Amino acid sequence: MKRRDLIKSLGVAAGTIALSSVAEASIAAPIKNKALKIAHITDVHIRPEHNAVARFKKCLEMIKKDKVDLILNGGDSIYAADYDNITKDRVEQQWACWNESVQVVKGIPMHHVLGNHDMWWQGKDDELGGKAGVLKMLQMEHNYYSFDKNGWHFIMLDSNHPTNPGMLDDQQWNWFVQDVQKNSQDKSTLIMSHYPLLSCTGIVDNKPDFRGPFKVSGSYNHLDIMKFIEVFNKNKNIKLCLSGHIHLLDKVWYNDVAYLCNGATSGFWWEPGDDGKSAYKQTVPGYSLLNLYADGSFEHEYIKYEAV
């Protein structure tokens, strides 16, 4: 082959490669349709001390600027009503702090689940007593429920079993299975509970047996997690499970389901924590932003709203 023919051949090949590259570059990845932008707050533990109200309002102001479609509140909204020495005045004081704070995001839909510290068990005969009192203060019709929004199905669970915290009672379990069977076939599904369904935080937040392995209680993983996994394996549209309770931040991915245990909005219960500010074991106060897409995928980011 003559030198001129060789150069001509190479030029054609180079041009073909260049055109191929341009053609491939012009085929952009398909743009996913965003269904919802949500904020997940949990373990607010609001109380008058430690400037908690002003700090929580700062968090909510940031969420408001994020222009979310709805807010999911993962429980332990108030500091504590469940201790033996808690009076009605103290319960009312804490809920007053909550009501004042959430005025910042008035107009943004907020959905709640019950945390273990929200119930005033001492007020058995009072309107603020037990779970009924929490439902009253949060304007909830039921302690577990589901709803639909923009093609996604949301299931809100009550992990506060009367004798075994960290699992569902039989009535709620039967409702849950029926709800999943009815609604998750054609909708991507998000589940929220206060206690984690599945989390690795129990490994670092619990004490190991001196010979191992780690013993993880129902406070760290739902005691009925294997039942949940069985349901999830039969219903592939269940995409995401949100929780709190531990005040630590982790992500577990198991059998195509994401389990996000998010950090506490209050950090170390608003008190000076491990860092001398308000972190609990390196997890600083924050909230999670999630983008949910029409195809069932999602993105998430933990927002640290206080200076670190």
C-alpha cells in the first residue's frame, strides 16, 4: 500500500472513530422522573432546655428552603414522657415546644410514627395518656397507617409492641401483610418505623460477649425482621425502609431493599456529646433528604445542620 493510501485509510478510520464517539456522547442517559422530594427527621426529643427549640427551628428552616413535598417524622418527637417521674405539666411543656417549632414548616404535609419516649404511660386515665395522647398531640387518626403520594406507597408502622418493643403485634402484622399485598404490586413502597427493621448500629452501640459474637437486641433490629424479609422477598416493589431510635447513621442493603437508620435531629439529646458539641458517637445532629423517582430508585443525603 502506498503511503498516501495508508494515510487516507487511517484518516477514514479516525473519522469513523470520532463520529462514533460523537454519536455515543449525543445519546445521553435518560433523565429520570422525580416523583417526590422528602425530608426524614427523627428523634427530635424536643424540650425547653439546651436552646432546643431555636436549634430545631433552624433545622426546619433549612428543610423549608429545600422545598420538600413532605416531611416524615420518625418518632421520639418529645424528649421523654415515658419515665416514672414525668408529670402532666412536663408532658404539656414538651408538646408546646413541638407545636411552636413546627409552625416553621406549616403548610408542608408531615407524617409521623410513634417513638418509645412519646407516650406518657403514667397518665392512664388522662387524655394525654398512652398512645392516645400522642395521637391527639400529633393529630393522627391511628398509630399505624398507609398512604399514597405521586406513585409511591408509604407504610407507617408502630414498633412499640406492648410487651416486646421492636416488633408488631398480631393485629398490626396482619394489617401490614394485607396492605403490602394490596398496594405494593404496582407502586414503589417506602416503610417507616421508629425502631430499625434491620441495622448494623447494634454492632457498634452494643457490648459484645467476651467470646463473641455480638448480641443485638430488639432495640437495634426488629425482633420480627425475618418475617419482614419473607414478605419483602415476595413483593419486590418494596424499596426502602427508614428508621431512627439509635441516634446513629447507617445504611444496610439486603436483598435489593435499602434500610436507612438515620441520625437524630437532636444528636446527643441536644446535650454536649462525644465531640463536646452534640454528636452521638460521631453522628452529628441532622436530617435526611431523599429524592424518590418514578422508576422506584432513590437518592439520599444526610444534612448536618449544625456547625461541626
